[in-house]
Amino acid sequence: MTTDLLSSHRERLNGALKAIHERGYHSAFPESPSPRVYGETAAADGKAAFEAHFGTTYALEIPGSRGTVVTEQSPYGIAMDVSYPRVVEEGLDELLTAAQQGLADWRRAGIDGRTGVALEILDRLHQRIFELANAVQHTSGQAFVMAFQAGGAHALDRALEAVAYAHEEMNRYPATATWEKPAKGDPIRMEKTFTVTGRGVALVIGCNTFPTWNSWPGLFASLVTGNAVVVKPHPLAVLPLAITVDVCREVLAEAGFDPNLVTLATERAGDGLAKPLATRPEVKLIDFTGGSEFGEWLEQNATQATVFTEKAGVNAVIIDSTDSFKALTSNLAFTLSLYSGQMCTTTQNLFVPAGGIETDEGHKSFEEVGAALATAIGRLLGDDARAVEILGGIVNQAVINRLDLAPEYGEVVLESRAIQHPAFPDAVVRTPLLVAVDAGDAQVYGRECFGPVSFLVKTADTAQSIDLFRKTVAEGGAMTAGIYSTDSKVLDEARDAALDAGVALSENLTGQVFVNQSAAFSDFHGTGANPAANATYTDGAYVASRFRVIQSRRHVG
């Protein structure tokens, strides 16, 4: 059956393999939720499937679970009340024993067999994309269209990309070979077999803001390379990953494998399950997205495992000059507003010379740059009904706390305002806050202030802007960076600084591409070359350490 599964999805795999080499535009899953694409009833059916979970216990049989737990609170104020099997530390022996029982059969499935199962799982997740989009929306606070795209279609693309890289890396070596060494008389001949085998149990630690987009690459990279996977969701974003695990287990069982190859470890907030789970000797791989403190703890303490982390950073844009000032401010306005800045890729620091910049509209002072950016944000978010579809909802109280404190850090250029959501009156919605600070205030802008807060940093000149950019990224990390300049020499210097700091650079974005967006199959999300992340989504290195090649050899006549 697994061979049949690969055959049925071969075209999709081949398209992904072609794309990762050419790095051009490619998308295997339509990102528009239009009825013309998915059918007239798809949206209503998906919403109904999502709402059918309300007040129920999610039917997953998880070894080692102890009762159930309700942990989620929708940022939009709706009551979900979904119960999940609760895993506690006392149940980890049973959970991890069960996870390992199917590993031998999973290894024997071979590269093509595992790949076929993974592709079938992706296909079935795609069939439930509207249900998943609603689940992502109401656990992360993303607006629906963004949840559909980032939490559905783009997450599927990233997962497929991981499967493609893994398929290619696992096939780097032949399955068998005949080794022949010349000798006196007959040559010495040996037959050798090379088997790809997983490392053991992989742990995926989910995040609140992007529960699928950030979890699926690691989940599928580990599964397809022969590992069992334990998914530990963030307590506030369980449902998207519960659906994911459910589909994985369904396909595995249908294909004749142990469904416990993929399990869900839901905890109550404050249980602290991640630490004892991450340091278990059975756990050989860990994928984590979240704060630097816990990411660094994993890197330092989960020494039995290979750890992939995406942590905090201070993303920056250098503004030197532009030949399209209105387009510059419009582009940055959307960048700072999307999902209320609750993205690991959102720009925090905008480095602008104290003497201002040259533009197609003439010279603009530092103050005029800030005012124009504030005006562009106000124009973008002026209509509340439109604004909420860009901003989404604030994911948790910690974001509000940081937003409330930020005006004290400098001169407020643009105040944040509350917006009443027309469809969800209990949603907490805030517009971006823009604060001007001096170059000497590194204690403010040199650390991440996650949420709708950005700093307009007044520098002596562009040379200092580049120096501060290089320093802050090298020390605090960054997932994205940008430069606006009409001077080729400045662009060259910014490119060198980005290479020194190990961060991807976007240059003069004035159209419908934004610094905080990342395209699967073309853009590398993160570099693994600065403190914000020790890996990238995705490349060969992201998948290659998830398996080993074990050989056997024998003499042949």
C-alpha cells in the first residue's frame, strides 16, 4: 500500500524536488480560500467541523495519558472548551515505550514507503484545510485569511519541502553496492547493504502564534526519516496539532503501521512537561520554536538529542534613501501591522540617520520619516473592519503588557489604539506603536519586544546604522533584515553586514513582497548563523541529522 501511496503523490513530490533546486516560485497547495478553488461549501463545512469540537473530548487514545485537560482560550473570545488527553511526567515511560514499538516496521517500510505515507498525510490535512484554518485562527489570533494561508497552505508547503529534502538526502547513497578490491589471484569482493534508519523518538514543541507553520517542518522531517514523533503543543494552541496528530495516526494505521508512531502530549499550563520530556534518553531529536530562555535551556541540557531551535531576535531595517518614499512607507506599514507584529520575522528596529534621508519627494528629516510612516499605518488601518483582517487579535496578555510599557522607552511617534472587532466583540485588537529612540539606547532596542512595537532608531549616519545592525543581529539574533538605499555602495555594505551577522536581507521592498514573509521552496527561513535560530526551514542540514545510514557487508564469491 505504501508504494501505491507514493505513486499517487509522485507528481507532487517531483514538483517539490524540482523547486528546491531551482528556487523559483512553487506552491503545491492553493493559498486562496475562494469557493472557485475549494468548492462552494468548503468554507462552511470546515467551520462546522471546527465548531463540532466545541465542548467535546478529542478522541485520541494516547498511551500514558492521565485524564483530560482543557487549556485553550480563543483570542477572539469564543468558548471552545475542547478536552484533550493529559500527559504528565508519570506517564512518560508508557508514552515513550509505545512510541518506539512501531519503529522497526517503520524502518522496514523504506524510503519510498515512508515518503508515500507522509505525502498521504499532507493530502488529508489539505482536505481539512478550512477546519485547520479556523483552529489556527482561534488559537493564535491570526485573522482568518492569514490563518488559512500561513496555518494551512503555506504550512503544507513547508512540510512538503521538508519531505522533499529528506527524500533527496536519504537517497544520496545506494541501497546496495558491490565492493571489489584487486588482489593476487581473484579480487576480494564484498556485497554491502546501506539502510537508512531513524534516530529514535523526535519531540516537537509547538508555539502559540504559528502552531502548524512552525511545527510541521520538524514533524514531517523526523517522521519521513524513520522516527517516531511526540508532539507537545503549546497549551493555548492545541487543536491545530491535535487534528494533525489525528490525521497522522489515521493514515499510519490504514497503511499497516503502529499509530503510536505519532502521539500528542498535551499538558496543563504550568505542568512543565517539556523539560522532563526533552531530557529523556529515548528522545533523540527536538524541534522548538519560542523564547530564547527555554531554547537555550534545551540546547544546553537536552544533550542526548539533536536540537533545532527558532528563538527570539531583533529584526532590523536600515533606511538610507529611496526613489519611492510613498511605496517605502506603505510597504513598512503593512510589515509592522500584519498579525499585530506577532511574527518572528516582523521588523522591530528601523535605523534612520538623524540628518534624514534623500527621497524622490526631496529631503526628509528624521521626524518626517517617522511622521510619514505613522501616516501610512493610519491610512492602512483607518477602517476598523479592514484593519482587523490585517491585525488579527493579540495572542496573550504578555503582549499587552509589553505594549503598555513601551511608550516609556522613548518619544511616541505613533500611539497604539484599541479596535473593536465587528465580528468578535471580546477580541483584543491593537494597532502598532512606534517609538523614537537614540542610537545609545541599545538596552531598549537591542532586545526583542515581541508584539506591535517598533523602534525608530536615530543614528549619526547610515554608516552607524549598518554598524548597529551588524552588532544587534550578531548579539541578539534576527530572522529578517532590510535595507532601503539608492546608493550601490551602501547596498554592498549592507550585504556584507548581513553576511557577517548571518541574516537574510531584503533590498528596497516597495511592492507586494514584505520583509516578514517567507516563500517555501525558495526562501530559507532563518539561517542558523545567528542567535535567533540554529537551523533553517529548510535545507539539507535540517533533515540529514535526523537519520543514520547503517551498513552490513558480506563476502561474495
